[in-house]
Amino acid sequence: MRRRAAQLAGDAETAAYLFQAEAAVRSAEWSWRAIDGDVVDVICQCSGSADLVVVGQYEWQQPAERHPLPVAHSLIRRCGRPVLVVPADVEELKLRRVAIAWKGSREDVRAVHDALPLLLQATSIEIVVAGAEASERDSAAALAQHLCRHGCSPEPRVIRPADGASQRSVLELAFGDHDLLVVGGSSHPAWQEVLFGGVTSSILLRSEIPILAAY
């Protein structure tokens, strides 16, 4: 335990150094806090005074028996703020070409409006209809008009997969040639995600682009 504690302390010092060096180059306002405790609990406590929570795609919490999903899954459900999940291979956040995975659920609505500051800066927005119901297509068209009224330019474009397309093809269409995917968190209980998987779980674990999710 002493060795592990010393390793974690060293990791924290290295992370602080890297963060401060990057922040100094970009001349951004910043502050650094290193806090002991449960990872998710601590981040949730701090997120109340944050606009956005940024976390790595494969940040895991131990022990695996109690925390079988990556940290991002728990944060999306619990922190009350939008969560930006960034894959390790992403070196720069461009966020110009944005896709929105849309079913019209409460979670989708929350994610889109939390992402609005980023959508206003995008040069391309595509709304990917995740279901086959006509009501979902109609609500996606209404969303496009709503975003236009907020000043998003150019006009968001609604696209949908072919009839009978699998969930996999829908996700591939959403990833496409984009810099960011906006998606609502899963409404299923966490234990169902662990046992049976789910759309949110699949997206977060497979994505090669950053994802902004809200619950």
C-alpha cells in the first residue's frame, strides 16, 4: 500500500507539471487541485462549479468488481454537468464538424443544449436520426430549425440510416467524418449496461472522436 501510495503521489506530481506547462503556453486562466478520495465522488463534488467535465475514454476505477465500467459512464450519470470524453489518440480538439445522435429523448435534449456553445462555433452540424419512427425524423427537423434560431450556421442537416440498418451502422454514420459527437446518456440502469451493453456503452468505448454526453 505504501508503494502504491507513493506511485500515485508521483503520478499526481507529473500530471500537475504537464498541466501547468500546457496552460502556461496557452496563457489560459487555470487552477490545479489534487484531492484524495474516490475518483468519481471527488469529480462530482467539484463539477458543481464547472461548465464542462473533461475525462479520458479509458479511465478506469478500482476495484473492477465494484466499478466494471470506465469512469466516464459514472460521471455522465452522476455529475449533473456535460461530460466531454476524449480518446487518447486525439491530439487536438478542433470541434468544427459536429454530429448529433438524435432520438428525441430527454437525455438527447439535455446534451444538445449543453453543447450549444460548441455548436455555435461549428462549421458543420449533422443530426443523425437514431431510430426509424417518423416522429423521430420530425423532431430532428424541428431541432434543426431550433438550432438555426439560436444562430447555428450553416443550417444543420438531418441524415438517417437506411431502413433496417443495424445499431452498428447507425453509430458508424454518426462517427463519420466528424470532430465531435453529441449524445444523450443511456436511460437504462447501470447494471443493464454492464450485463447487456447499450448504445451509450458502445459509443463511449468504440469512438475514435471526442464525445459530449449529458444525462
